[in-house]
Amino acid sequence: MILLAGKVPERDIQIVYTGLRAGEKLFEELFHEQENHESTGHPKIFLSQPRLVAFAELTSSLRMLDAAARRFDEDEVLRLLQALVPEFDQMRTERDADIVSIHKAAS
């Protein structure tokens, strides 16, 4: 980006390596560990196998989730989220929220 802007790194723009900020990752997982995927003709390209769900079932679950959220029924929202997204990890979500809160407070 620096070169594209017609500048020279370290002469026109100083580069400072500060490490990761709260919530940053060095890599992104492309597949969940429980998600099925298959190889293709290329060693670095995989196809994900989608989780199938009946449209009527999904619509019903989303309506129940909407209703629970409108009632501020946190327990029901979490139960429905867990049913819709089996990989949903409430404890991890709470830890991530705490990290973001700490980071915002320090800013």
C-alpha cells in the first residue's frame, strides 16, 4: 500500500511493529473442527459440506429466537443459539466480550 501510494517504506513512512492488539489473530480458521470438508484437485483448496436444515425448521427457530430476544429472555436466546449453531461457545463469547471491554476501557 505504501508503494502504491508512491511512497518509500522507512523513508517516507515509518513502519513500527507493535504486536497483536486485543482480539487480533495471526490466522483465520476456514473450517470448524466438526465441519466436514473434502479435497479438490488442488492441495490447498477444500470444499465445505454445508449443514442441511429444513427451511420451515430454520424459519421457526429464527422466529422463536426473535421472540425471545424481544422478551429479553437471555436463557432462551442462548438455548436457541446453541440449537441453531452447535459450535456456539457461550463461555468463549463472554471471554471475547470481556477482552473487547478491557481494550475499549484502556483506549
